[in-house]
Amino acid sequence: MALLMPGPFVDQPEWIDRLAEQGLIVMPEALPTACTEGLLQEWQSRYAAGYSAPAHIGKGYQQQAAATIRSDRIHWLEANDPQPDIAAFFQAIRVWSRAVNQSLYLALNAFECHFACYEPGAFYQKHRDRFQADNGRRLSLVLFLNRNWKSEDGGDLVIYNPLHDDEILQVIPPTFGTLVIFDSERFPHEVRPTQRQRLSLTGWLKSISAHDAFLQGTALFPDPAAL
Ligand code: OGA
Ligand code: MN
């Protein structure tokens, strides 16, 4: 369990500069370890209790169970989830988004996120996170929750060059505590087949109308817990 503390990455504005320059940052030990550990335990216990469903792609009527494209199972989180580590995570995202808005003018005002579990053999083929019908996604976030990940475990997140999408830019193992943030529109990426159960928390910071954010229940500001 963690208190409502933003945690290391929020206190390191140089990451925001790097995000502006490169569109992609990979931050090891981004949150206090106790918070990452709490998120892992919470996801493990919800998963064991059956709180997950096969992930879909697309939205609304375009939505299709797409086991040929991705085979993870997910559990969406609500912004007012009372679990302390989830609340701390949302708070860190809120504080960080404010700083990003001040430096990069992205007008981030909404956040949606889910836990994800890739069982052995699961993968997610190369894709971009922003749907064709604009879904307002600006930044993609992935927090990895896997202790002692070894290269033979597979499951790397592979980021491709936006201009030449056969060219690999970076191969990122899903190591415990690493937080990856990248431009949702620019970077094609994939999850290579995993050999071991692979757990993560994946989210998107969005810029959408306040009305849509309210309807979706994804509004970042004001903090619902503070109302
Ligand atoms: C996604 C995704 C990457 C990962 O869920 O859209 O690309 O490493 N996840 O889990
Ligand atoms: Mn993705």
C-alpha cells in the first residue's frame, strides 16, 4: 500500500523535455516500489477473482473480439477506484499531466486505463493506439509489473520508426516498475509473444471535449476524490 505520493517520475521534469524531443520515454522505477508492488498484487487478486475479459480492438460497432490481432485479457479501471495504490497512480498521472500541459500544451484532460494480462503465447500485433475515428488519445502509457523478467521470457514491447515502420527503434522488456510513455499517434508498436505470464497497467492520456470526458467517466480534472 502506498500513500498519495506522486513518486519519482513526477518529480523529474527532464523526462518531459525528453518526451518533447523524442516522443518516447522509458523510465525505470517510475513509481515508488511499494506502489508498483501494490498494483501488481491488486491485479493478481482481481485476475484470480475473474475480473478480466478478452481485449477488443476498435470502439462501438467497430469493436470486435480480435484474437488474431491481440490475445491479452484486460480489466478497465475507474478513476474513483478506492484501492490505495490505484488511487495513488491516478493522482500521479493527474500531477504529471498538469506539468505536461504547462510545458507541451497538449491539453490533456482525460485518462483511461486498464490492467492487462498476457498468458504464455499471447501477443499484440503491430498497431497504433489512436483509432482512425479520432479518439483523442495523445499519449500511451505502459507500466510493467513483472519481477525477474529474462530475455528468454519474450513479451518485449517493440517500438517502430513512425516513418519506416519496418525499422525497430527500441525493444523494451516488460521489467517491473518500468513506465513507457509515447506519442499515441506516431509510434507503431507490438507486443511479441510472451513465454511467461506478463502483467501490466496500460493507459492513455487524452484531449477530448469536457462533455465527452464526463460521459466516459475519464475526466482527469477536477480530481473526483477531491470534490
Ligand atoms: C496496448 C499496447 C503494450 C504493452 O495495450 O495498446 O500496445 O507493452 N500494450 O503491453
Ligand atoms: Mn498499443
